[in-house]
Amino acid sequence: MKIENIVRVLVIVGAAALPVPSSAKMACSIHPPKGASTADLKALAKVTEETAKTVALATLKVGAAVTEAELESEHGCLIYSFDIQLPGVSGIEELAVDAGSGKVLAHEHESARHEAAEKAKENAEKKPPVRRG
């Protein structure tokens, strides 16, 4: 193999090893349009919430319980997001299941503190603005 080809391979392999920014799109099957309504998202989903839930729970321990489920557009992907409590474990497991293929796209553990901060932020965003005057 020529030295130029070896260098080219090393550059390609090195670039592939770089971290992917969190804003990068997930490798998913459905990319809903920005601003799509809840009804639009439901119409696009090919997998039912129940099927996605079964997939999510199958990846974790027996006795796991879903505490919250949501069909949403996240990072340009249509996903079912599940918060799952494991017996004897503090915090929650957050799983993202592709609403088109039913595959688990992401799995992250969130500490109880992180989960509480996330809930507080979501609640603050949902409250209507206070009118004065």
C-alpha cells in the first residue's frame, strides 16, 4: 500500500473517532417537520406506544416501571421517550425508541437531582406568562 493511501486511511479513521456534537441528528427513520402538532406526530408514527414501551422495558431489568412516556420530536427525530424506574436504583433510565422502526436509539441514566431539575425546567416552560397591569 502506498504511503499516500495509508495517510488517507488514517485521516478518515481519525475523523470517524471524533465526538459527534449533541445537536447532530440521531440515526432514526422518521424526521418530522419542525413545529408539527401532536396529531401530526401521531399520524407519522409507524410503531405504537405500547410496542415501543415493550421494547424499552425489554432492554432493562425485570421489575422496571415506566413513569413517563411521550411521543416527541427530538433532535429532528420522531421518538417515544420513556422515563423508567429500576427497582432499588436512584434516578431514572431515559430511553428513546424510534417511532418508525421500534429500535432503541438512546439510553441514558439521569440522577434524581438531574431529573428534578429537568422537571422544574419543563414546568416553567409550560406556565403561561404572568400579565401585569
